[in-house]
Amino acid sequence: MARRCELTGKAVQVGHLVSHSNRKTKCRFLPNLCNVTLQSDALGKRVRLRVTAHALRSVEHRGGLDAFLIKAGEGDLSQTARLLKREIHKKLAETQPAAA
């Protein structure tokens, strides 16, 4: 399983730990991934995702999983998140009547 957030695309970064004597040691900086279950209001079901703590705060700030996915770009999302986004778009298109 890749160490990548399914909603924001945040992944492992590589850099240096620099000591007081300015020695550089290669290091991997891992994202803070959490296994969470989020509720989709439009679909009426729960979805298990592996997201960073930062993404979880963003989902809460935007008003839930549906609002986050509608606003999110396709490039950062994982395959499962893209499928969810498409399902939500279909469901919202069905429930809203067509404007004259």
C-alpha cells in the first residue's frame, strides 16, 4: 500500500536532517496517514479511506466528504476517490431538477 493520501495526494518527501555541525543525513519524511471512515450524505453510505490529518481537517472545514470531493481536482485524488466523486456527481444530478 502506497504511503499517499487518497484525497490530497500528499506523499513521502525526501530531505536532510541537518545537525548543529552542519552534517547532512538523508531522511524520509512520512505523511501523517490515518485510516478513517467518512460518511457520504449524497450516497447514504460510509467510505473507508486512508488520508492525512491535514486532509481530514480540510474535509471538516469544507462541510463533509461530498463538498470536498466536488471541489477537489481529479489529479490529486486516488482511483477510489475519483469513482466516489463521479458517483456523487451522478446522484446530485439526478436529485436536482433541470433548470428551464
